[in-house]
Amino acid sequence: MTEKVLIIDDDKELGILLKQCIEHNGHWADVAATGMEGIRFLREAGDYKLIVLDVMLPDISGFSVLTKIRDLCSIPVLMLTAKADESDKVTGLELGADDYLTKPFGIKEFLARVNSLIRRYTVLNEKEKGNTQLEVLRFQDLVIDIGSHAVLLNGADIYLTAKEFDLLYFLASNQGRIFTKEQLYEQVWANEYGFDDSNIMSYISRLRKKLEPDGQEFVYIQTVRGVGYRFNREV
């Protein structure tokens, strides 16, 4: 199925190249050269299945654009950066990015990530449309609703990115079972590209910050030292 992708990057040559690669791969792509132009495209079209967003833009930063995107929708965002500095990656992920690529990158890896994000988002949307009695998991003050893709803590909405939700749902639906980082990567990321130990730890850390207010005791996601992680069987 042909899906629409929005590319927000002021590098004209790279934008054209990525557009050609995406369209050769069977999808359709629009290219915006500034952050505000990208936001305008998103508001006017609204049917994109993925946004490819550069961190460095001429008008406003990619992080500011990402914040505006998250105010509008939960479309997956793949961020691009020319910096090898880990802080950019962490900032983007904390603001709601779903994935990250550091320039220069290979086209095969780029397309693998594009396909993975589009497929996951499309499958989730189809499940939500086709099943009105999807599972709701309840644990003390935490509610996970797969149908509405919502997480409530003490009755308040908790915003999660698509992959954060997938990771939480997978652990919670296998309550008490211990998973290694490699197993989580295979199950949640479908092993589309190489295993990244630090990526798993970053997602676990962000989930804990959102679900564990005091940060002193991990009520929901527990670390089993030397083995992996599990969702607390006692909640």
C-alpha cells in the first residue's frame, strides 16, 4: 500500500534523494525546507504515516518542530542529525521521536527504518479501526488501553510515543516474565536493524520517568540484575 511521508530538511539535494528513495520504495513523499513549512504541510494534509525530521533547520530547531508535531498527532517521527553527540539523540527521544539516524547514513538502513515505522503505525491503526473490544490492562493505578492507544496513571493521561507504548504493552501483557534486552529488541522492534543496547536502556528509562513519579522505587518495570527486565507480577 502506498503511504505518505513528510520530509522536513533544508538540504535540498538530500531532500530530493530521500524523496526519490521513498517513492522508489512504493510510497509518496512531500518535502518541506523549513520547520514552519513542514507544520503547514502537516496541518493541511494530515494523512502522513511518517515524518522524517532534520534537527538543524533554518527557521526553528527540529526539536521545536517535534514539540509542535506532538501537539497535533502521534505520527511516527524519524529524526536526522549531523551530530554524533548522544545528547541530541536523547533530547529527541525524550521529546517524542520514535527513531534516530546520524548523518551520513546508508540508504538501505534509512529505508529499513522507514518501512518499520510505517508498518508498525499502519498495523496499529488497522487494529484500532477493526476491533472495538481490544484489550485493556489494569494494574493498581495504571491502565493500558490498546484500542485507544492510551495510558492512564491515577486517571491522568500519560503521553507515550508509539514505540514506548509498544514496549510497555509487551512487558505488561507478559506480566512477571523476564526478558533480556535482545529479546525485547526482537519483539518490539521486530529486529529490523541491528540490536542497540543503549537504545533499549533509553526507552526503559523514559518509561520509568513517566510511570514512576518518585523515581526511587520501580513499581511497574523492574530490573532483574544480570538478566533483563520484567513487568512487576505483584501489581
